Amino acid sequence: MTDRLFLLRRGLMVGLALLVLRLAFMQLAHGAAYRHLADNNRLRLVPQAAPRGLILDREGRQLATSRSQFRVAVIPQEVANRRATMKRLGPLVDVPPGELDWRFDEDRSLPFLPATLVSSVPKPVALRIEEAHLDLPGIVVEQAITRAYPLGSVAATLLGYVGPPDPDALPALKPYGVTPEELVGRAGLEQALDAYLRGRAGGSLIEVNHVARQVRVVGHREPVAGQSVILTIDARLQALIEGQFQQHQQPGACVVLKPDTGEVLAMVSFPAFDPEAFATQQRGAIQQIFRDPRSPLMNRATDGAYLPGSIIKPLTAMTALEQGVVTADTTIQCPGFLTIGNRKFHCWNRDGHGPMTLREALRASCNVYFMEVGRRLGQERLRSGFAGMGFGRRTGWTMEEQAGYLPLRVRLNEGEVALLAMGQGDILITPLQAAVMAAAIANQGWVVEPWVVKALGEVEVGHTHARPLGWSSAHLAIVREGMLAVVNDPEGTGARAKSDRVRIAGKTGTAQTHIQGHPHAWFIGFCPAENPAIAMAVLAEHGGSGGDFPAATAKVICEAIVTPAAPADPPPNG
Amino acid sequence: MMSATRVRAPGLDRPLIAAAGLLSLISIVALASACATLNPSLTTKQAMWIGLGVLMGLAAASGPYTRWIDLSLFLYAGALVLLAVVALAGTIKLGAARWLTIFGFSLQPSELAKLATACVLARYLAAQPTPLSVRTLVISGVLAGVPALLVFLQPDLGSSSIFVAIWLGMVIVAGMSRRHVLMMIAAGTALCPLAWHGLKDYQRLRLLVFLNPHLDPLGAGYTIIQSQIAIGSGQLLGRGWFAGTQNYLNFLPERHADFLYSVIGEEWGFAGSVFVVVLCGMLVWRVSRIGSLTPDPQGRLLAAGVISWLGYQAVINMGMVMGLLPVVGVPLPLVSYGGSAMVVGWTALGLVQSIHRFGTRL
């Protein structure tokens, strides 16, 4: 059967010979005609970018939109007198000629490819340059669609940003018609929803004559706009909270949820950044963002894992009540410390709180009470209570998130268990997980999956997923009463959150960090206390006490929820 | 084990080395020009891949190829696992995924799967009586069909068809009866409409565009038109290195990969293009010669597999950029940019050298 290999060889050789024939036909017989086509470049592709879908908040306010932009570029080979041209162009675009000269050299590649001088100029300037085009040989104004964020940096870490596609990702995007010049989502929702937001670029293939006049349109394809996305975010609330962080220059995060559905009304991470810097490729601004030691690109609400501190106490309390190790009336004596083995663990109040019930212990955030409760519960029951809330696991959030940390397989000693019960030691949670915990206390014990995409185009996609914890409402009432006292009793640790416009329930937290004397400050809570409409978590990195900035911010959030937007409110979209 | 007296293994087949080496050299030269405005670092990367490929090829040539065939089941299973991982990753990411990233390098498992499939088929088919029974055809078809299907799901129609070519070439050489060949042609023709339904929209469009490039003058049709203009305008001696206007004016998409041959056509003209075809012919000639001189059926079948694979890819790729065949995204072996393809291609040729060296002594 050896001759069969010759058969194969012969088949392939015939194929190769046909290729040679075809080459001869194209390159020798018709080479001149093809050369002519190539030389005259009669076919020109005039691309027409597809506008990217809008990103809207729940009220229809625009968070991200598309904007026409005018780019000033120079075609190197068409510049007659470079100096004179730059000198004339400088005042028009308000850039010193020397700087233009520098950009020219920086961006030029080949004589006939335009080099960008100014990436974005206003329309009147573009028109003025067009009018002066006879005096400005080689200068061209190109129109492009770019991404705009009407509210600036509002929700920037959530929205993410767009930019030219990552060269490594480009091969996978190519079958979907993405070109290297196009803007694609590179982070946040812009990236996660890129397939929906991105439209399909269109354009015309035109044939031109020797003076570059269009002769005919060989083909045309309409650009298809991307789908709009409606978020559950309330931009007004989001901006309000960001304003609080901005005002105090306080790095941190905040998540506001609807406790019954898991809809995210606001997700703040401060500091944020200007997403337009990426869309318009402002190199300086982008470098500054990347170099900022406070990592503005990180979404602290989902990607930051922090020690929870005392905000975990309501959960410890619920677990203890459910497990029957304490009741509402159980009194535990706080002498200011608790001795476990041969170690002495101090309460934050070294003078001691005296005898405490659960409600009082929550109000005063008594460490001894909760350490003792933790000791009675033991590692297994405490851990399963925390794991039930979803700590140490992802919440099911739309995008990437940290799972935090919960010691699942490690055997802890009694002291470590006691510390865990008051939120110190071996546990890390994200602000999003903290908000889910607040929501569970607010909604009678359901662990909701937080979500943020309400609709894609016309299609409603948001769904509520919730898991019941089976908490008894009598036990919940005790914990909620304690959380009300935290805010509303004058001695409560969260008294700064007290409002006369709405009843707020909450819990403060102050978590030790590696920087001595600069603990993370937390507040979780919900309002109105009787029939909660929102649940929230506020985190201030190294922000001192949870009773300060976080509690004050919670009050602002809650009051904004009960107050309808006043007409005087500046409409976010101008 | 017929040779009791130890005969020194013969050296390497020089013409085969020359053909493969020249193709890789041409790859570097053409790539330098093709990606000058695109991403100049590709040339250095490609040189690195060639170096790695040559090392792998030498390693493969240094020992008996039967070791590879003995281990082919593991190789094959490993390749399938990698393909499945990529297929799964693709469904999760809602897009075409053809790469696995390992230690910062992207690995294209479909390339590995081609070699593994050829090895596993050589092992299986060599043990079957001739003419091949229907059962043998079905089993071998499944062996080639599983990786073909996984690649098809990526979705990568072009690479998927290569598995069919490898299988077809190998069963023909293994001794498929003439009647079966005819029946298969008939069945293949009848299945075409069915296959049409299994294609993605953009793949259908490419096939339609092949029939009429003006259907989609901005997308796939544009590529074909511009690629033909590039090749044709090369005329006899080409426009010269770094002087192709189609290349520099960005008229040629994918010009570093599947369309690198159009850059060669434009810049080196008929002379350069035919030279590449001749080198491919030389590759086909030497590999088939080594295969037919080998008494060992496994060696002969492996050579048949390698030649169906590389030869088919060469004809399809060049035919596609000339507008003779639809655009299906098949790289030109040893020439187009791509690390996995380059390394695996050289490894396969190393195995063929091993057949040349050790095949007569087994």
C-alpha cells in the first residue's frame, strides 16, 4: 500500500501547482492591473464607529454616554513648512508650538499616516481649523466617537473605563469585528458588559479617483449601536455619598442595598478616578492614576477585604440566640477584661461596663460580652453562623470580587474564637459582604445576592436570589432593638447617625490594623428601622472610630432616602 | 529487532532541513516588514519560537519516534483535556477562546492536538488489517473527530478541518478500500447542507463572501479583495522588502498571521511567492519519500499524517489569500506568526527525521 503515499503526494503537488498557476495569473498576467489598483489606492475604507451603549442609572440618568470628538492630526509628508504650520496651529488649539512639535515627533510613524497632535478639541475650534486649512497644509481634523461620563468620576470604580483593546485579547475579539482603534471596556461594568455595550462598527468602502474624489460607493454597512444598560444605581445617592468621602478626603467604601431584593443603589469606592482620561487617552492623567499610592482603580467595595471589628457583633448575637447560648435576659458581667487560659483580653472600656444584657452589650459594643458569647458558642457554631452569612465566599456579585477570609479548616484556640466573635483576629470581609449582612438583619434573615444590572436594552435581567437563614423573628427583634439603641440612645456608639427625620438602626465597628492608632472604621445599618428600605455598609480606611465619619455618612444616606429629590437639586445631566 | 549488528543510525535528511529552515527564515524576513507598524516585537518573538521549535525538532529526531507513538495515548488525552478547558473557558467568556495562558505564554492546544491525533491514529491504524473495515474507519474517525469537534466549538472552523484532513490522509494510506473512498465522497457532499446549519453566522458569511466578495466589502470580502490586490501588485519581482504599500497602508488585516503570504507576494513578487510554494513542495516530497522508504507501518502512517496536515494547511492558506478558497483562518506552516504552531510544526518534522533515521531498523 506504499503507493498510497504517492497518491497523497501527487494530490498535494497538484494543489501546489494550481497555486503557482494562480500566482502566474495574478502576478504576471494581471500584475499591472493589480499594481495600478494598489498604486492609486482606489479603494478607501471610511470607517464609521458604532456608538457604544449608554449606561443609565435607575432613574434614567446618564452615567456613561458617547460623544463626538474632534482630533487634530498631521500627515507628515504633506507638511510644507513645519515650523510655520505649528506656529499657526498653536494659537488655534491653545497649545505652545514647541509642544506641538514635540508631539509630532512623538506620534509620527510613517510619512503618510496621520500623527495625533491634539486628541480632542471643541467643535468651534475644529471648524476654525477646517476654515484655515489652506494655511495649514497637512493638518487634518478627524471626527471620532469617544466615551463620555457626564457625572465625571461618579461611580467610576464601578463603571470602569474603556480604552483600546489589550493586544493579547484582540485575537479573541476579532471575530466580533473589533479593530485595534476601537474602544472596548477594560475594567468594571464597561468590561463585564462589553459584549452588550459594544456595537458593530460600520463604514463605507469607496472608490476614489486620482484626486481622491469619491467616484462611487462600493459597499456600505450601517454601524449598529450598542445596547443601553440600566443599572440599579441611584446616581443622586451615589454622588451624595461620594461627596461625603470627597469632603473628608477619606479613603473608603460604601454599599447601599435594597434589603428585600439585593439591588445595589450605590457602590462607592474612594478615591475614584476620571474614566474619561482613559477614553481620550490622556497619557499624563492615566499615569497619574496608575501611580497614585491610594489605588484609585481598585473597587474597595468588592475588592477590599478588611477586618470587620464590631460590626460583626449583631451576627454573633443572632448566632448565639439561635443556638440558645444566650437569651435576651442573659446578663454577663464585664469587669473590663476577660481571662481565657492565662491571657487577659481587655474590653475597649478598661473600667468595665458592669452587668450587660444583649441589648446593652450591642449598644455599648461591649467586647467582654461578645468574647464570652463566642466562648460559649465555640468555634464550630460560631464559624457556621458566619459561613451561613456567606463570609469567606463570594456574594454572587456581577463582577470579580474578593471572597474575604474565614478560618474554615484551621483549629482555633479559645482566645482566638473569642476574638473572632467580636470581629478581630482571623477574619476579613468586603464592604459588599458587610452590606449583605446588614440587609439580612433588615429583611428577616435572607442572604441576598447583590446585583446591579437592571436591564440590557429592553430586556429586564435583574433577578432576586436570596437564601433563607431561618432566623426566628423574636430573636431578630432583640438584635434590631439593640441596633436601634446603638444609634438612638444617647450613650450608643453610633449616636452621630441619629436623625429626627428617620429611625436608623445600626452598628459601629472599629477594626485594629497594622498601623497602630489608625483602625478602620465601619458602620452597618438600615432604615427606616420598622420597614427597612435600604441597608448599607460604610467603611473608612484608617478612619478612626466607626462612630465618627461612617455613622455621620450613614445619617446623610438615610435622610436622602426619605427626602425626595428637591427640585433645586442640580440635575446630574445638566 | 532484525539487526543484530549495531548499525549507526543514518543522519538527518538534509533537503527536509533546508526546506523547513528556509521557510522559517522567510517567515522572519517577511514578518519584520509586515509588523513594522503593527508590533515590531513579534519578529523577535517569532525568532524565539523558531529557536525553540528547532530544539524540539532536534530532540524529537534524536530518539526513535516509536517512543512518541507508544506514549501517544497520553499525549492525545492531554491534548483533549486542554482543548476541553479552552472550550469551557470560551463558553464562560462569551467569546472565541483558542488560547490557554500558562506562565504568561499563550498556548494554542489545537496545535498540540494535531500532532497527538496523528500519533494516535498511526498507532491505531498500523495494527488494523487491510483493507480497512468500516469499524476501523468509524473508530479512527472518532479519534480524529473528538478533537475536531472541540476545536470547532472554540469556534475555529479552519483548524477543525485540519483534523479531517489528517484522518483522511492517514486512512487512505493505511489502506481504505476504493469503494469506501467513493462512498465517503458521496456522503460528504450530501452532508454539506447539514454542516451549513452548524456554522456561526460570521463563518457562513465568510463562505458566502468567498462566492461573492462584494457581499461584505468591509469585512471578510474586504480582506480577500485587498489580499489579492497585494499579491497581484507584486508582479514578477515584487515591490521590495519594506516597500509594500498594501502592507504599510494597513490594507492587509491579519498580515502577521494568516495573511503573511500576501505580504510575501506583494514585496517579493512571483519569484518569492513561487519560491515559497516550491519549498512547501519540497517539504511534501521529502516527508512522503521518508514515509514510503520506511518498512514500519507506524512510521509510514505518521509521515502520512504529518504530510496531510502540513501540506493541507499550506495549500489551504495560500489558496485562501489568493482568493481561490474561502477565508477560514488557517496559518501557513512554519511561516505565519504563532508560537504553538511553529514549535509543534518543527517537532513534527523532527519526528519525520526520526522515522528517517530509525524507521528502517525496527
